[in-house]
Amino acid sequence: MAKTLIEKLCKNDWKYSLTRWFWTTPNYKRYFRHLHIIGKENIPKSGPLIYAANHQNALMDAMAIVSTQKHQTVFVARADIFKKPTIIKLLHFMRILPIYRKRDGGNSYDNNQETFEIVDQVLRAGMVHGIYPEGLFNPRKCLATLQKGVFRTALKAQEAYGNQGGIQIVPVGLNWQNPREHFKDLTVVYGKPIAVAEFFPLYLENPAKAYLNMRERLSHEMRKLMIDIQNETHYEIIENLRETFGYDYAEITNLDPENPKERLEAEQNLVKKLDEIAEKNESKIQELGITLSAYQSGLKDLKIHSRLLRKNKIPWYELLEDFGVLMLGFPIALIGAILGFLPLFFANKYKRLIKDPQFLSSLQYVVGMTVRGLQNFILVVILVLTCKGIIHFVLMLALILYAERIMLFYVQYYKKTIEKYHYFQCLKKNCHVLKDLKTQREQLMTTITN
């Protein structure tokens, strides 16, 4: 069985390609409001490659790589999900192998030998491997210490290539807006590849030192691709400030907040600045935290978003236009809500079976994709049998495929409009709480920009 599996993973599978391009990837992209890809030009056209990514969201992290590049990548995942024969068969088709942890019991080293050997053969065959070098699920926006497994794997496979060519490690930054919520943003950043051959001579002399040098290099490269909050003590304060003022900081520093690459750069710069403040002046970061807490509490009480405070007035005709758009879009949004009911219902139904929160979004994606696919298939069959012409068919097909997504954008537009209306009312009443909020906002912005 192992030999058959190795043979399968050491070459491209046309069934896997069809499934990915026509089913998995389109559905994965539908899960997000926006899926941004940066640095795709850095990806080598052919293997052997290792994608090394940070790990914040279970199987969804693997899907982020699968859905944003062309290679058929072999991943490893925690062994406790490899229980039922059907699941094992599905995971192997998805090119996912088990990795045993100490907490799973038994001798994890012995249990993992087969997986390590398969990965080694995959790389020696010029194929692609994906790994999370942190070695653990890390929900925080920071890079944990990299484990040496990825370096041991890379250098062992490099033995087949010597000092020239061979394995390249492509660092990947996965930047989730919120890994546990549906219809948020994800920015996938591919860095410049690291040639393992550079470290091979040192590996032959001193493997431990080669692992250490590679870890320092890969850590440095990965940090450039992600939000990396290094101060553990004041992590929550720094993260909340980034989330609240990242957009504004981009504008102030002459970066485009609507451009994913520049927005990420601005937020990285903001985090570095806040890390420095926390390191050099703890009382200052604590004061920022107290002011931020009061500020966020006031925003919640008034039911408004922070960025609205930049406006000194909201014209009544602007609100009228917004409500007009909501009225016009309501029929399509209602159809989208009806079409989205079953995928959401079944995703929530099976949510209680998931004990580990990190798998919730993976469940939503898989269940939603499956139910939505069956539902759309039935609707398209009915449409084919009842359509009254090509124009009617195209319009109804577009409605089936896109009404649910339009509904999700509609819900966001509705929330923004209601927040704008609340802000309009506060301005009209000359609310004293609003005045306090503007003062707090100015204090916070002054501190983080000076």
C-alpha cells in the first residue's frame, strides 16, 4: 500500500487537478470576501519545492496554498484525523499524510518514519511538499520558534542533488483577517525561494549548525511576509491597535490601504513601532491600552465604526442613496439568503461535533462546499429542463451561482449603512460621548504616528 501511495504522490494526478481547478479552488475562494495573492512571481515553475507557511487555521492553511498556486503539494496533518478508512482515502487523494505527535501516544518517531520516507521520495522525484515549520497550531499573529523537522527533511532530500540545484524552500505568509469567521479577507504572500544547496556543504560537516543557520534564514524571510507581534506581554493591546488603526496608519504613511501589499506593509510597520514602544516604555503602552479599551467601548455603545469618526458630517442625501441601494438589492439578497440557508444550516448542525475550535472554519468550508454543490446541481438540472431560451438560462444560472455571494456583500453594506445612520444621529444630537471618542481617537493616533 505504501509503495502504491508513493507512486501516486511522486507524479501529477489528473483527477486531483480536475477536482482542484473546477471544484475545490472555486469553492475555497467563495469562502472569503477577498482572497489576495502577493508574490506569486517568486514561485519557481517546477520542483522540487517545499512551501513553508505559518499555521493559524487547520486544513484551511493547506487549502490556501493549494488554491493559489499550480503545484500538486503533499502536506502532513495531525494523525488523529486519520481514523476512518473513508477519511484516510479522501486525505490521501488530497495528498495529505499523517504526522504523529507525542500527545497521540506511542513512539511518534517510529510512527512518522513512513511519512518521512514518502516525503523524501516525493522531493527526490522533483515534486512539492508543504509544511508548517512552527510545528504547531499558532492562532496568534506572531511567528513561533521554527522546528528543525523541515530542515532535516530538506537537507536529507538534497543529498540526491548535492551542492547544485535541488530543493528550494518557498516561505509563505498567511495573513487571516479572522480565521474563525466566514467571508473575511485572507492575504497569501509568497517570498523569494531559499536554495537548500547553500547550506549543504555545512550540513555535511555539522548538521546541527546547518539546521540552526537555515532556521535563522527562514524565520527572517517568513517574518517579512506576515504580521509578527513579538511582544507577548502586550500582544492584545498591539493587535487591537493594529486592527483598529491599520487602515488609518497606511493613509498617514502615504501607503494605499486598499492595496493589499501596501496595507500589509503599513500594518507591519505599525506593529514594529508598537513593539518598540512596549519594549522601551511599558507605561506608555499600558496607557495606550487603557485609552483604546475606553475608545472601543464607546464605539460599541454608539454602534459605529472607528473610521466614521474621520468625517465631520454625513450628508442626508448620502444616507438616502445608501438606503436606496439596499431597497434595490433586497430581492437578490433574499434569493441569496434562501440559497445559502441549507449550507449554513448543515455547517452549524455539525459544528457541535467539532471539539477543537481550529477546525470550525474547515468544517464550514467542507460542509458548505458539499451541500452547496449538491444543491446547485439539482437547481441547474431543473433549470435545464424548464428554461425558456439561452438568455433566460444564463440569467438564472448567474443567480444560482452568485446570489448567495451578493447576499453576503449586501449584509456588509447593510451593517455599514446602519452604522453611518447611527453616526448621523450622534452628530445631529451633538452627543458628548462622540466628542470624547474623537478626543480619544486623536490621542491614540498622535501617539502611534509620532
